[in-house]
Amino acid sequence: MISRKEFLKQAAYLSAGTMLPFSFGRLSDPNIAAPDITILYTNDTHARLDPFPSNAKEFAGLGGIARRASLVKKVRATQKNVLLLDAGDVFQGTPWFDVYGGKVDLKLMTEMKYDAMAVGNHEFDRGTDGFAEAAQKAGFPILASNYSVRNTPMSSFVQRQLIKEFKGFRIGIFGLGIELNGVVNRDLYGNVRYSDAERTARRMVESLRGFHRCDYIICLSHLGYQYTDNRPNDVKLAGSVEGIDLIIGGHTHTFLDEPVIRENPEGKPTIITQMGHSGVRVGRLDLRFSEMNVDHQFRFYTIDGK
């Protein structure tokens, strides 16, 4: 196990763009050392299993889960340690969901070997029973640290956290969902109870960092990137909770062309990223770690079939 990471040097690199070579389709660069861990991620894919039609007003010809799977396969062929994550709202948006209720999405994500996803608000669109029916197809953890699902059909399928270990480097992952009241019909979320996202995040960091001895902590957030009011969001979370290294966000469908860095209460940076919606982009963050540092290289792929 290596020691707690100091990120200030890397934050300076990130903000200056030094560590952010963008790539649209290239899977490797011979001038860059191989990463120790590669994180691939999506959010708000919304049942977009097929590419957008060629006559679509936006994103014509982009997306498609088969193309995404091909990309993931190519990355795994070149990188030894790959994490594949999703920040929620896999359900709802096309006839695939209308007919199959999310089962096909979760089955295909399982075949792609996703490591985890967060619970988004649209995961409740067929109620807790519908979620549970679809979740039987998920061969990976579904994370929601601030939802109590005890005594609901979701209880067998939702967990608070996940710990992955690579070469003695331990990564802790937890999920956060939005306040359901006012967003999701009460009849759909039933007895699921929401807890404050920031308080929950602090408890999760304490558990993952202190008890489980995690070196790097990822929050899969379905809170949304940022709001003008006081609702919990990724930017606010990053600035108010210590110990989160990376927030992979969703809900607001925000296309971030580069990570956003916020200083947490310890004076250390938290990285925020989000890849829009509908699977038209896949984000990638390569980690290279040493005894005292973690270096980050960011890129994203546009899923265009080329």
C-alpha cells in the first residue's frame, strides 16, 4: 500500500494543460509512459444503444453501445489495469427502454465488464420493482451511498461502496444521487430514503480512507455539475469535502472538454469531469503513481465509428 497522495503539483499541471493531451480516436501515444491505471467513464447514456440517426439535429451519427464496446476492448488490449465506470441515468430515452425497461442496457454493460455505476434519478422510472427486475441483468455493483434502500426491492442490488486494488494501489468508489423528492414521483421511489450528499460523502471518505486504507477515492456523482441555487452539486462537493480525488459526474448532461479543478478544505485539489450524455463521448483518465505522487493524463473519445 502506498502513502496518501499529494496532488498540488498535479493540479498545477492540469490547470495549465500540461497533463491534458486531447485525443480523438488515438488509443496510445508512444511519447507518453504507460499508465498504471486507466479509468474509462460514461454518464447519462439514456438507453441510447444505437447511434443517433444521420439526420439528427444534434450528434448525427454519433454514439452507439457497439462502438463504445469496441473502444473499450481496444483500450483494454493496450492497458493492463482498466476501470470502467458510469455516473447514472442508464435508463430512459429511447424505445429500447420503453420495451425492455433497462434490462438490455445492463446486460450489455455487464458484457462490456463495467466495474460499477451510480444510481441516477431515471433508474426509478419504472419504480423500485422495475429497477430490481432490470438489475438482475447487472453483473457489476450499482452504487448509492446516500440512498437507504432497506426493505425495498432495490436492497439486493444497491451497495454503498466498492474497493478495487491494482498492484497494491487501492481505489475506493462510492455513489451519490440527487434528492428524489420533487424530481421523481413519490410512488416510483417508494420507501427509498435520501440522505444529505455532503454529509454522506464525508462519512464515505472517512470509511474508505481511514478504515479501508484506500489510496485514491472516486465519487460517481449524479448530483449535477453546478447550479445557481444551493442544491448539492459537484463543484460544491469538491470544495466542501476533503479526501475525494475524482468526481465523475452526471445528471446535468455537461460536456466538459477538460477536467475542472477545485481546492478542497485541506487545500488539495479535487478533479471534476463529466461526458455530456447519450454515450457520444467516453472519458479517459490515466493515472501514474509513485511513492508520493499521482500524475493524471486526460483525454476523451468521440464515439463516431471511425
